[in-house]
Amino acid sequence: MTDSTTQPVNLQMQKLSASIKDWGLALGFNHVGITDTDLHEAEARHQDWIKKGFHGEMDYMAKHGIKRTRPAELVPKTLRVISVRMDYLPPNAADSESILHNGEKAFISRYALGRDYHKVMRSRLQKLCEKIQAELSTLNIPSPCEGEGQGGGGDKTTPVFEYRVFTDSAPVLEVALAEKAGLGWRGKHTLLINKDRGSWFFLGEIYTNLPLATDAPASNHCGTCSSCMEVCPTQAITAPYEVDARRCISYLTIELKGSIPLALRPLIGNRVYGCDDCQLFCPWNKFAEITRETDFAVRNGLDDISLIDCFNWSEDAFKANMAGSAIYRIGYEQWLRNIAIGLGNAKTSPEIVAALQSRLNEASEMLREHISWALDKHLAGNI
């Protein structure tokens, strides 16, 4: 972009908006869109969802109030949101359906097979902000957004860039924002779907005070399809575009810290971290592409690993194998809890019984309860 005092601010911002998209693609994002901050329709849906108690024990979903649905309440002066997506389907990963149908294996959601996406996305978003800041320093126009900010600085004739970056790390309605920014539409499973790339991708945001040019929102193409609702193992998709997190396997294995409800344990199968069923059977994912991001490649054989091997890890082994992974955040005890349920749902064998018994006495009360449940299933011959 060339420096010019004769171009109006809106034209400067249009050019900057186009450049931001080019820079984002160069940094490894697969799509970049820009939207305003009006989320009044999404706010009504979100508040209704909270009132129904569908957020379960995720208290943070409710405690921030309107900050989640009104970006300028979370980050003052926010005028625009830059929304990005990055594909994560790893290359050369074992076939998901084969792992799900093998009761001796541990199924881990495809997004968690590589490096923690929070770190990857946040780093790239920060680099994008640095590119924006560098470009703004070359402009010499009356600032439409004066003030001091985290990314800003400069004289009165240079736009001050204020921003914050987010990757599933704050009260942000990222799917609603991404839909408004044209990245895709909210599917009946509540995940974002892109017509050309399916849904196997991460989302991230930059809240900014710059009056950038906005994109048209995406249109919905789910039609009459209800595959995601039909295949959900726990029937957590209670209505189109509505999920009861308390029944969702991703919530149960990741967000829920205590005891998993007895009635849901057999339905979890061998899904020990997250659940991909609604995406695996979504017809739009026939267009999904393998990620080019090396950080999302499979680590430590997590795409094809046995339940017993996972259960036999020491805490040190867990920390070593999961270092830099999103799985590390759930901790060792919760990991063993999830594996115990997977073992309880597996076909009975002397090896499984021995593995469960080996941890029974040393386990915490919460973990012991899940191990005992699994042992009771095997010793009662109910598998």
C-alpha cells in the first residue's frame, strides 16, 4: 500500500482489508474474513441456551454476561473482528472409523493429534497484527480511531491500531462471528461449515478498532440433512443448531472434571478425548483438505494407540507424551478416567482386567469409581 494523504480513510481501509487477507493466507490461514460487531441475533440464542442449562458445568459460558455477545464490552473501542480459519486434518492419520470400530484402540479427536492449536493460532494471529501495525506506520491520514492501545502508537495523523487476539481463549462467539465474516455457516451440529472445505478447521479472531471493510455473511447449506443429529452417540444435538453440552462426549471427556454420568458411559465407547462423529458423517466434509500445517501432524502415534498402553502410562510418561498437546490441559487423572471408560466398553480380556486392577488401589476416589465401574462390567460378563 502506498502512502497518500489524498485518499479518503474508507478507501485506505478497503485496501488494508484486502492486504490483511493476503497476509493471512501467507501466514498459513486458509480463509480470512472481516465483520462488524452486531451479534444481537446470536445473543438471543446464546442466552436461551444458557437458560436451558445446556452449558453444564462450563460456568465461564455464563459468567461473562454480554461480553461474549458484544465485542466492544469485552474490548473497548472494537469496531471490527478479523476472523480466520486454519485446516487441521492431519496427513497420514489412521482411518477414524476403523479406530472407532476397534474397541481395543483409543479414539482421540483429530484436532488434538498434533500440537496445541491455541499456541499455533495465537502466534500466527500476533504475526498478522504485526503486519497490520507495520503497514499502518506508513500511512499519513487523519486517524479515525485515536487512543492508546496494546498494538498502537504514533502521531495524530497515523491510525492507532488497538487489538486483541483470541483462539478459544476468552468469551467470544467465534462461530457467529466467523459466519458473519463469510467463512462458513453454523451447521446443525453448531460447528462452522465451509462450502468448499467442510468443517475440519480451527477458528481465531482479532478484535480491532480499525474501521475495516466488512464481508458478506455466509448462507446456510445444511438443507434437510440431519446426518449429524442421527449419528451423535449420545443424542446431544437436541434440535437443529442446538447442542446440550451435558450429553456431548467432547464436554464429558474434556470439560467435565468430575464423575461422568453412568447412563452416558456405555455410549462413549472408546472415545477418550473428544468426539468427531458429527463431522465424520457430514457430507460437506467430502470437500475437506489435509492441512499443510506441520504442527498439526500426528505426534506420538496418538492416531492409532491402544487403550491399555494409554492406561499404563505413568504420570511422567503422560506429561512427556502430551507436552505441547491440547490433551495436556485435562491432566493425568482425567485422562485415566476417560481411558477407564474406554476399557470398560471394550471386549473382555485378561489383559484389560489386569490393567484396571493394577490401578484400583492407588487411584483417587473419582478415578476409583470409574475403574470399579469398568471392572464390574467385565467381571459380571456384561460385555
